[in-house]
Amino acid sequence: MSSTNVNIHRPSGPEPEPAKDGARSQGIRTRASARQRLESLDRAARELLGRVGPLLLRLSLGIVFVWFGLLKVLSASAVGGLVATTVPFESSWFVPVLGVVEVVIGLAFVTGRFMRATLPLFVLHLAGTFLVLIVLPEVAFENDNPLMLSIVGEFVVKNLVLLSAGLVVASGGRAGSDHPRQPERRAGDPKKVARSRWAIAAVLVVPAVLLSACDSDDSTASSNRNTSTIAVRDYEFEPGTVSVGVGDTVTWVWEGGAQHNVVGDGFESDDQSSGSFRHAFDEPGTYQYACTLHPGMQGDVIVEE
């Protein structure tokens, strides 16, 4: 029997391209190396911030409390009158004593000693500052609008930051390498992420729109008002802006219990807690005035021809 050799040719796939595979591998290695360098820099930054951040936060809190406390002890604090008006008792001794307490709290933060021992005083003191929002809403808010904080209201609300910072410092926690690294979070559901972003946008935008509307209404009302009598209440002039004609006389009437003055360009009253003060405006223009005893307490007189 004879046999026949039959060559069977099978189709073969495309030959690999070593050059392209090598370039692809090199690109992957380069990206991985860059990512590792970035992660290394991020770790180093976190460790540095974990060491330096709490120290700076503790020292800054201590300096603020010692500084503000000494001003109260020396009866040189700009907010001494506000504090005295807030408490419901005779307060000639209260402001200096509060200053001593602030100095003690500040020294505890500066030295890093007895911070937890003074923590109740720290919390009680800052929580007490929010009484202004309750006891003196006419001072803390503009035009009785809880969204429109006055300069005093902003001064008080920012204490939320001081309170939170003090709790973090007193806890002794560090954001550096002392804590185990948290596992990376997985990307969330895109729909949930989008809803969250819309919710955050609404939280930011809606109050801004309301504030703008309130401010517009208040400005319109102020511009239409033509009064020459201004009430000097505790830590505010009401109305804050008046429009009068040339030759008109503006009268400031003291209605609060605290001592204030009226100081402007060409006119100045005595420091007083009752009575009135008058000034005639003979030239057109905008006259700004303020109470020099309480920074932030100011107003405007617009004199029109």
C-alpha cells in the first residue's frame, strides 16, 4: 500500500506585535509609578499636617482666649458692653471675671496642660455666647430676619468653629500616622451622587436667594422711607439709613440701656445712655456715622437736594 502525505494548512491568527505590547506595558508601568509617587506625597503631607496642624490649632486657640480675656480684665474689650447687657443680673464684676476665665482657658491651650480639666469651662463659656441670639435678637439679626445676621450675630455664630476646634484639640486626636489608614471608599451610585450634589446645591442656593430677596425688600423700604428720627438701641441704629433734605435736622433718640455715642463727619454727641442728639445737615451728600464705643454699630444719613 502506498501512503500519500497530505499537508493540511490551517489558518493562523495575526502575529503579535512585540513593539506595541512593549509600549503598552511601559505605559502601564509609568502610570503605576506616577500613582505611587502621588500616594507617597499624599501620605507625607498627611503625616506633616497631622503633626503640625493640631499644634497650630491649639496655640491659636490659646492666643485668642488669652488676648480676648486680657482685654476684658483691663476693661478694654469692644464686646464688654454686649456681654454686660446679655446677662440677667448686675454685671459690673462679671466681664472682668469672664476675662480671667478666658485667660485660664487660653493658658491651658497654650501650654497643653489641664486642657481636659478646663474643657467644661470652655464649653460652657462658648455655649453662653449664643444667649445673644435669644436675649438680644434685635442686635443679632437685621430687621428681625433670622437669616440676616448682623455683625454681632456673625461674631457669635462663628463660635461654632471655636467650639468644634477646642473639642478636637482637647480630645488629643491626631490626623497623622497615629490612626490606622481607612480603606478607600468605593465610588457610589452615580444617581445617588447626582442627587446629593443637587441637594447640596439647593442648600447653598436657596438661602442665598432668600437673603437676596430680603435685602432687596429692605433696601427698597429704606430708600422709600423719609424720616429724620433715629433710635439708638442697644448695639444698633434703627433705621440704619435715612434720607432727608438739605437743611433738615436728624434726631437720634437713645432707647436702650447701654451707653453709646454718635460720631460722624462734622458732628459728635456725648457718650450717653438716654436723651437725644440733633444735627442739621446743610450740604447734600452721604454722611456715615458710628458709635465709637461699639465697632460695627454704624449708619448713614443721605442728604438730598
